[in-house]
Amino acid sequence: MFEQPKEGGEVQETIVGADVNLTGDLKSDGNITVRGKINGQVITKSDVVIDQGAEIEGTVEANNVTIDGIVKGNVVAKEDLELNTSGKIFGDINAKGLIVKKGAIFVGNSNTSESKELEPEKKEKNK
Amino acid sequence: MYYYILEQPQSKNLESLQNKIITQIEDKQIMGEAVKSNPVQKPEELAEIGLSKGYNTIVGIGTDSLINKIAPLVSKKGAVLGIVPTEENSSFFEVIGCRNWQEACDILPKRKTSCIDLGVLGKSNIFLTYIKLRPRKGTKPTLAKAIFNTYEAEAPILEILVANSVLDLEKRSWKRKGFFDNQISIHFKTDSGKIKQGFFDKIFHKDNSFYSSVFHAEQAQLGGLEQTLDVVASDNQFICNTPVAVGILPKALKIIVSYK
């Protein structure tokens, strides 16, 4: 027999598909994956992944933020902000930890409390 | 006593299974009255008859379609719904917490209940699992729009699925965690495999799910921007046309479950 499902036990993920044009403020408690275009704020208590090809014109606020697409607006991450090779941010960032990969574009001011080393695996090999 | 509603058997196998289920129920001494739907009496009409006779537990023995048809009436009367799925891959096994029809029969005598949400279409059209919105004309994606409380989403779709809870996008099966979430899930589905998947999509491993979307909300308004969409039930029965409002009725139906 199964265990009883817990009320609100699993926070649901919101996915904005590649074909979607979304206007307004997307607020959620769960993870958000963006593959389409959003004109407005993206706010969640969980994590946000902005895939390659996605474009957000507005503020992004989340626990962890991973960016492979484009954000034209401020980004606030309670924990880590990861800006990958294809990622672009045109706005200010505020994050506890910041990881910027080679090739990424960031135009704005940054405010971070921790800075993480890039590609620690390679450093280990050099020792 | 319980009121059992069965489907008119379309095959000897189903008739044999129905007989086995009834025998198991008789062995448990929880037999009340058993009725079978037929071309003259639909399952929902039989549920109405059972409820008017004063039965406060209606048990649906059959397909997901049968359960979906009788659930709204049971909810309206505040009665309890027992579920014995006859399809091996029924989405209701997850909901009641059983693996097969034998276990579904086993949990009936204890009558342990749990309240679940129901979806509502318009003002009074209730659904238990999901409804679908499809373009009326053609087989190509058409532009559709969903309006939520704080945002609007537009996309070309082949189908919009409005599910009461978390549905697995590909398998269309229930995920029990998060079942009581007071939200409906709205899935925009586009068959990109036929219309969009090009060279670059393949390189970047973009499959159908790349173009699919999932939104969660307490309520939404849905419609087609280029054409009217048909709203159909889980068994493809036509309900109405768009534009439509969808929402949730929290904890509106008591069902018999196995949960510890």
C-alpha cells in the first residue's frame, strides 16, 4: 500500500515553453524553467532556470538562478547565480554566490557576498 | 450499504472481470445493490438513482471514463465515492493508493476516506481528472491564450490539457505527491516533432517537451486567438466551446482510499 500523500508535499514546477510569449508577473513557490519570452517579473522561493533561447525583460528573483538565455533586468539570487557561456545579463545582480562562465556577457553592477572559483576541477588537476 | 455502478461489458474478458470483482465484494459482505449501465441508462443517471434511494456510498467499477462521469454527482450530494478501476493502467490506482483491482476491493469495507479537489469548468461543470481543449479546425497548431491572475501566456498549441493536480505530461498519469494542492495544472502541448523539429533542434536535443508548457493556478481563462477551441472530457466527449473559465473546488469529493 502507498503512503498518504502529504498536503502541499511537492511544490509544482512551472515551465514556460519555447513558443510561449508571457506578459505580466510570474510568481510561484516552485521551480520555474523559462524557454520562451517573458515581459515581466519572474519571482519564486525556489530556483529559476533560464534556458538558451529564452528572454526575460524584467526582474528575476529566486533562491538559485541559472542563466543560459538573456535577462534584461536585475537578478536577485538568495543563494547562487550561475551565468553560463551563452547567458547574458543586462542589469544589476545581487547574489550570495556568483559563477560566471567564459563567454558569458554581464553588463551592470554586481553585489555578492561570496565569490566562487571557476572550474575547480581543472585547478585540482594542476596540483 | 454500497451502490455499485458497472459499465456495460464490451467484451467477454471485461464481463469475466466484473464477475470476479462482484464475487470478491460479496465475499467481504459489503454488497448492496449493483447496476450496469446500458444504452438507455447512462452511468450518471444510475448514480442519480442510487443517491435518490439514499445510498451514501457509490462505488464505480470500471474505466476512468465511468468514474469521471459519476464523481460530480457524488460530490454534489456529499456522498462517498468508492473506486474499483478495471483498466490495468488506470490513473485512479495512484489516487486511491492501490496497485490493482483486488486491493481496490480490499479497501472498500473500511471506508477510510480522503477529500480531494475537483476541477470546475465554467460555473457548474465539474471534472475529476482532466479536460482537453483542441482546435476545431485542422491539425496544425493554433494560437491560444491563457489569462491568469498576474500574467497572460500565448502560444501555438495542438492541445491544452487542464488537469486537476499534477499529471505526468507524457504518460498522462497522476503523480500523487502534490495531489492536494488547490491548483489546476494547465499544459500547453505542441507537437514540435512534426512541425518544428529542425536541424538545430536535433543538435540541441530539443524534443516535444521543449515546446510544452506547464502553468499552475487557482483559476484561469482559456481561449483560442485564431479560432474557437473545442472543450472535451477525458473520454473525448464534447462539453463546450471556448472561451472558458477553469478553476478548482478544493476538497470537494470524498473518496475511499488505502492510505495508512
